[in-house]
Amino acid sequence: LKGKRDECQAFVHRLDPSLEPMPAAKVDEEAVVEAGAVGGGAASSGVLMRAAATCFMWASVSLGYYGVGMTTPDIGITDPVWSWIYGFSVELPAYAAAPFVVE
């Protein structure tokens, strides 16, 4: 990344010569490595575990949502608008419970 900063500044200078170059940001490389942002790989920093948990939660919420939607009984509503309103009202408890289930 060290040479990329100069390339970016040269590109921006070609677009608008009146812009002044920005000073280089100072980065504490030891703190970055300690935080696990670089040098550890995806598995050691826990990214794979978080991704697996996120996929599981997504699947659970999606299956729950579609399961509730499919359990709406057929009560003989022939008008599509009223059928949609009825289906939405059956899903309201799921909308109310979802934030608590996800957290």
C-alpha cells in the first residue's frame, strides 16, 4: 500500500491540479496486528466463526418468517388486497419478536 498513496495523489493531481496533497496518516502497526486486522488470516481472527453464526441466524430467521407466512389458513378471502392484509397481520408477531430473537 505504500506506493499506492503516491499513485492516488498523482491521479487526483492530474484531475485537479489545484488540490493540495493530503499528509500521510500515521498508523500504529503494532496495534493493528494486535487487533487481528492483519497477519492472522481469516480463521485465526474469528471471521469464519462469525460468518457461520451469521449464516445460521439468517437461515433461522428466514425459515421462521416463511414458515409463519405459510401457516396462514385459507379462510375464504377471495379479494387479493384483503388476503394480503390478513397475511400481513398474521406476520406482525414475527416482526415484533425478530429484534429480540436476533439479539
